[in-house]
Amino acid sequence: WPARASSRLPQMPARPAALRCLLVLVVVYTAQLAVSEEPGSRTQPLEADPAAVQSALPPASAAAQAELRRLLAVHGDDDAEALYARALEILRGDGTGPSGAARVRRSAFALLRPLAETGHPGAQARVAQTLLLGDGVPRDVPQAVQLLRAAAERGNEDAQQQLGLLHATGIGVPVDAALAVTHYYFGAEGGNVAAQLALAYRHLHGVDVPKDCQRALMYYNPVAERVVAAAQTSGGRGLLFEKTRLTDASAHAGRKALSDDEDIIGYYQYSAERGSADAQLTLGQLTFHGARGLAQDPGAALRYYQRAAENGEPAAHAHIGHMYAQGVGVLQDNATALSHFRLGAARGNPASQNGLGYMHMNGYGVEVSYSKALEYFRAAADKGSPEAQFNLGAMHIAGMGVKRAYDKALHFFTLAAHQGHTLALYNLGQMHLNGLGAPRSCAVATQFLKAVAERGEWGTALEQGFRAYAVEGDWARALLLYAPLAEAGYEVAQSNMAHLADAAVCKGAEANELSMVLSVSALALEMLSRAAQQGNVDAQIRIGDYHFYGLGTKEDHEQAVAHYRTASESQNAQAMFNLAYMHAHGLGLPRDFHLAKRHYDMAMETTAEAFVPVKVQPSPNKHKLHPLTPSAAVAS
């Protein structure tokens, strides 16, 4: 477990003045950031233009003002800001499950609506988001846009980000790249995470802005630090959520999995009551993190862990020790933490061994002993504990009990990062950025920090979007939930937005699910292009299809060939088949039957599923070879 900042912990020597970064190790060190802002680059907050704000929305009605006064009196709040804070507190409350979340949103909306009608910019942005998503109210995109413009003119960063999103995607407003970037800029200056990630991704890939790794880093770094701060309370792994890729098959499987959750929890509870230590441990983990529809409840988690420990489960001792060492859901108690770590370590549990190493390294309840810490960390790391691997890296970079060795630190951080350790990913980014144990590289550092930034709590919108699509059948809501993440550079979100828009394109005139998008074909092509840029081979093929058939762009067989060829280099049978057909018919390529046969043979060698399409030889992609895609769901 990462240690909390303490004045008695050693300080790392300062790096050169051009660098300013935070290496979040088991201890907290100070260095200098790799990206410094240009003088005067920060802008002043937008000043409200009373005339513009007044014209953006009709004047507050007497009824709205009366309702606001009534709510202030009912809740005993002094002013609108206090009522707004109460609404935000409600939104942060317990809303377990879809029905609970809907109840929370309705309660908050009852307070936010009159605030928005009387001109509160924060409430206007929140209500606009509710109207866009259709959360308990009819979806009203024009009214949402009107509210966002009013809030943005008064400097609200959330409204700025949402307007940037709408202008970037063509949802409810015309696509305007320059205006989108402008709104994102002001949103990012106000601290909006989605806007910061959107600008970071755009600068990383040169999307409507100059390609600039240093500027991308400038936006990724604060978001990554925010994720790291949250990950320190969870053993460094960070938040876990499902990244489900939309396909027809995944939708069916997802509906079944979501409907099975209640049965699975019931089975675990039944088994736990009958004394199953495995079930008790699992329920402890689910309630600790708030997963599978269960509310996050550290107290209930502790009770499950204690029962599992009593039934002989050594891993339960590690969880209990962690809770007491960090004071999570209980009063912080080093003695109790040590007791449980020792019980688990005596039975060879690596997490408990890591816990003992952590306590000895920091002197929590015992004398500081780097030699004992190293002994416990090495024993746990040899058994594959990513936390122990991370801690060994921390000790080598700090020279705690060992000679300082950046190359060894890099090795241990890499081992931990391969198992999804968020803090290890962050430190790898900072080491590549600063040239510690590896050549200095902005590009490599940025990829690590991007991976960290994508592990924040905002990523749970991927799960919400999948539920909206697979369970609720609300394509528009799913699209709006995926959109901020797609703009932020989440490849899965880009792929899923493309899937939704592409499905609407294929339905043609019958499609009304995404009527709020002014051009679904242009949106599909844009999202496919972004996903392909991040290595999505299926997106490359579909872009080729769009150029082949002239969907969202002019018909261009040569461009189609270029995308199919790129996909075929990744051993994709569909791409090989399409190139074969185009060689056979002279479409975008010289007619060449020998090359056509070669590509057909290659497709059949790649997968047996190509045999029938090759013999039938239809036009490209009219006869699909899919499913050829990998598993639809991957863990964060």
C-alpha cells in the first residue's frame, strides 16, 4: 500500500530545473514538472455578459422564483449556492442499481430545475446534461443547448466542455471544430477533466490542433495525478470497470450477464451463510468496491472479511490489515493491521507479506527496517504481487536499503504495470519523461500517462453506456455517454460510438434512434478514423467500406485499398478478401487475377471461415467473414 505523505519521509534530490513532476512512490518525493506553462498562457475567467445571458434564456418566471423561495425555506438554506451544494450532495449519495440512481437524479433535478430557471450557471449545466441524456425527463436537445450557452457565457467550465462536445460531434448543433476546441480550452482552464482529456488527445494526435506532445502532456499530467491520488487508497491498482466493445453478440451476452447479477449475488450470499470462506471473501471485495449492483460499504466488507478469516482464508487477513493500516472504514490501528498481516504471511499469503514490508519500510507500529521490508517485498513479488513489485521499484529508485538503481526500479515498475498497477504506470511515465533508467521520451511518457488518466472514475460511463444500449435500448443515451470518453481518446468508446452511428447508417431512412446527430455517417467515419488511429483493425476495414461505397464521404476505391491494405498487414482475413476482390475486378487496383488468387488463398490460410466467401466471391464486405473480432470485454 502506498504510504501517506509524511514530513519524516526522505526527500528525493531535485531534478533539473526544466522538470517538475510528482513521482508517487510508496513514499512521496518532490521533483519538477516536465512541462511548464508558457508565461501568460493561463486565461482569466470569462466575465459574464449580462445582456448576452439575459438573451440566452427567457426571464425567470414568477412561478420559478416562487418555487426557488419555497425550496430555500423547506431546506433551510440561505441562498441559491447553498441549495445548489445540497443538490450536488444528493447526486453523490447512495444510488445503488438503476432504480436507485434514477431516484437520486430525480431528487436532485427537483432542486436544480428552479435554480437553472433563475439563472444559476452550475444548475443550468446540470439540467442541460439531464435533458440531453433524458434522465427521468423527456430528452430536449434544443433546450439543453440553450441552457449550456447561457451557463458558458457566465464562465461555467462544465457547460464549456459540453458545448465543445456537441460541436465536435454534431449532436444538436453543426460540427464546428474551431468552436469545439475553443470551448474545450475554456473548460480545461476551469479544471473540467473531460475537456482536459479531449485537448490532450487532440494534441497527441493532431486532431484539429497542432500535434504537440508537450501540450498533450500538459493536459494529461494533472488528470493522471488526480487518478493517482484516488488510487493510493486502493492499493495502487485504481478503479476497475468493464470496457465492453459493442457488437450484436456482446449486446446479447451483456443483457444476459446483467440479468444474472442478482442470481450470482444471491448464490454468494447463500454460500457465505453456509460458511464458504471463498464466498465471504468475494462478497467482502464486492461490497468494499461497490460492484455487481452492491452498494459500497466498507463496514459490511470488514464483516465479510472477518468471517472469511475465521474460516481460514489467509487473503482475508491481508484485506483486514489493509483497512486498519489505512483507516478505511475503521479507526486507523497499526497494531491490529500488523496482527492480521502476520497471520496471513504465516500462511504464505503474498498480499500479507507485502503489508508487513510496507509497515517495516515506514515504521508503522514497528521500527523502520529496510532490510526486513526488502525481505517481505521480495517474497511477495516472487509470488506475483504487483504491489510488492511496485514497492521494490520504489525502494530502488529512492535507495532505501539498496543502492539507488533506476534500471532496477524501471524493471519492477514494468512488472507491476503489466498487472494493471496504476501507480506503476504513472511512475513509468515520469521516468521516461525525466530520462531515469530509460532514454527520455515525451511520446512514451505520454502513452503511460494517458493510460493512467483513462483509469479515473469518469470511465464508469463505459458501463453506463453499455447498459443504455444493451438493456434499455436507448441508443441516443448510449451515444451521449460514450461521446465524452471518445473525445477523451478512449479507443473502446470511439469504437462503440462508431458502432452506433454505423448501425444507424445501415438502417438508412428507417433510423430515428440518433436523429439528434446532424450527420450520422460523418460521425461514424470520424470515430472509426480515431479508433483505427489507435490500432483498431476492424475500424480500418470499416473505413475502407465507407470509401468503397461512398458513405459519409465521396466514393474512392483507392482510399479503400489503402485502408484494407493496412488491415491486411495485421493478418486480417476480411481485409485480404477485399483486396482479392478488388484485384479481381480492377477496383482501385490494376486487374490482376494472380494477385487476386494469392489474396484469396491468404484469407483461407488465415481462417477456415473464409472458404465459403472465397468460393462465392461476392462484392467486398457484402458477405462478412465476422465474427473475427477478439473478446468483447476486457478488464480495465
